[in-house]
Amino acid sequence: MKTVNVRQLKNNPSDALRMAREAPVVVMNRDQPEALLFHLDDEGLLGEPGVRLALATALYRSESVTLGRGAKIARMPLADFMLHVSHEGIPVIRGNAKTLREDLKNVEAWRAKR
């Protein structure tokens, strides 16, 4: 396991990401561990069954990614991801009028395929 301090991470985040490819990296803040960086690769953690879908679902639930981006992360068709999150009790349609119109277009496209 390797360490970087907050200043090093701020000045050169790419360096910390490169180190994380080899081993987890602990980010230190005033001699206290603050965060942990893991490299997510297809052969490792992301290659485990269900991990991509769980990650995509969590990111969509927290509104960190859009529905479309979540489907891409999960590597599944948008319609299937929409069904999955709705089964998890996560609203598929949310947001303001503009995003609602975009979501309605996605729903209409999904319905046309079914």
C-alpha cells in the first residue's frame, strides 16, 4: 500500500492514479488517513459478478450520473437499466421540466423497442 498527502494529490492526481494501478493508495491529511484510492479494472473488482451494476445503481441513486451514463457503466441497454433501477425503487424520471422531457423521450424510445 502506498501513501500520498493531500498536497501531492492536488498537485498531481495522475500520479496517485498511476500508483493505485499497482496497489491501494492512502491519502493522508495532516498525518491522518483521509481517503483510499483503488484502481477499478475489468479483471479485478469490476470484473466480479454484479459489481458494475451495483456501482452504476449507487451512482444513479445518488444522482452522480445520469440514467444513460449508469447504463453505460453497467454495460447494459438503457431499457434494461431503467427496469433495474425501477425494481430497486429508484425513480427513473426525476428533475426539472427540461430533464423530464429528455427522460420522456428515453421512455418513449424504450417503449417503441418493446
